[in-house]
Amino acid sequence: MTEPIIPGCVSVIMPCYNAVPFVAEAVSCVLGQSYGNVELIVVDDGSTDGSREILEGLVQTHKQRMRIFSQDRRGPFPARNLGLKHAKGEFVAFLDADDYWTPDCLEKLHAALNGQQADLAYCGWQNVGQGGPGGEPYVPPEYEKADAARAFLQSCPWPIHAALTRRSVIDAVGGFSLRRFSAMDYDLWLRILGHTRALVRVPEVLAFYRWHGQGQISSRKWQQVMDAMEARRNFIQQHADLVAHLPPQDLKELTQGQLRKEGYRAYWKRDLHNAQKLFRATLISGAWRPADLRYLVPALLPSAIFRKLVQLSDRSRG
């Protein structure tokens, strides 16, 4: 920790790379929050599209509340760690330069966190934009009133921008680990759960994840699944007390079994690039059943042959 902590302040960390269509709106979203004690730290990751120039213009208008730092194409999670080094707030939230919140998001999260003396407050969210999964607004369950360890192992509990955390908790777990690049937010939430179970839900949709198909990490599904599995394994190894009530077969399904589950999900969508990689990983992991082999074994073939076999199967079914 290199900066003096300002009580009550929320530090919002925003990585930015080539976000010209969205970054001004994202900055306005943060600085226009109804919770006024907010500082914005933007880390530009070597933008080449004019994002940096937009940010420099905005910081001239908001000198007391906004700072910019730079790095050279290291990615969003190293950018967040760099932002954390300069953050002054007692609380921390993360917002990417292409996403946004409702105007009262931080106010409601902060009120819930302080009102319940919690370490982390989380909310609902919605995917918006083109090229993504879309879907209805989603409010997660109350993890604090259920089997949080099982629920967290099943899937990432919330996206990076749907939570407000005490800075002391982020410091206690060491910020973002860079071990698993496409699942570092999930890894962080798992490590925070290992540190504290003082969570509180705000049962409203306050965060919006914008899909636009410009190289988002979320489009690399197979790598996400593999990295998430390793994050789960690390959590189980380091917090045996929190998973002791789960049978070994359940733990296997919650780790290696996710490879098979997500492989089938990709296969039925005919996302064959991701399906093939995940089917191969499933075979190696041993988390398969005999009935799975008709799908898994062809995935060992060269990609062109695997695709051709699937196409022939589709044609035979009419």
C-alpha cells in the first residue's frame, strides 16, 4: 500500500485499451455516481485509437477526482493491480472502460456493505450489446445464506464490476494473481471467500456488461474454462476446511467435470473450436463417462477432420 487511505472514499479502478466508443461514457458513469466520495483511477494499456487523448481531456476537467496511469499492453489485470497501488479509497470497485453502472450503484452497494458490517457487497447485472449472450437481467442468490463454497465452485459468482470491496480485504489477499489470465476475477472472488464470508447482496441489477466483439477475454471460452478449473483447484487445496462437507465425487464434478460440461455446451452451439479443446482436456482429466466417448474420441483427430465428422453427422440427421 503506497497511498494514504481516505475514509469513506471509493476508489474505482478502470483499465482502458482502445475504448474510444465507450470510455467517455464510462468516466461519466463513475464521476456521476450519487455516492459522491469517489476517485477514478484509469490505467491506459497502450491504447492506439485515441482513447488516451480522450482521457487526458477528461482529466483536465476532473483533476481533483481522476488520475491516469499507463502501461504497455500488459492486459487488464496487471492494469488493475497498478491502479490498486495508487488507490486512496477505503473501498474499491472495478469498472472496465466499456461497461457501466446505474447512477446509484455505488451508493447502494456502500450502504449495504456498511449497514451489514460486511467486507464485500455484490449486486445483479445484465449483458447488453451485440455479439454476446444477451439475456435477461440477473440477480444472484444470497450466497451468504447458502453453501457459498459449493456455489462459488459451480461458477463465478458475479462479474468484475458487480461488487464493492473493502480495501483491507483486497490487500489481505494480495490483489489479482496473474497465474490464470482469463479467470483472474474469478480467482480473486474465490480467494476473498477463503479470507472472509462477510458478504451482502443488493438484490437489484446495478451493473451492465457490454458485449461488442472487440477482442474481449470472454470470447476465448476454452481458455476461460481451463483457467477457472485451476482457480477452483487452488481454492480447494488452500481451504480444505471450507469444502470438507463436499463429497470427493462432487469436488471432481466441480473441477474437472466443468471441462465436460462446457465442452458439451460449446458442441451443441457448434462452437467446434472450443468444443474440441475442451473435449480433449476432458479425456486427459479422466472426468468422463463411457457414454461420452462417442463425442470425446473424435476430438482427438485433426481439427478439419473433427469438423467434417460433425458436419456429416448434422446432415445425416437432416
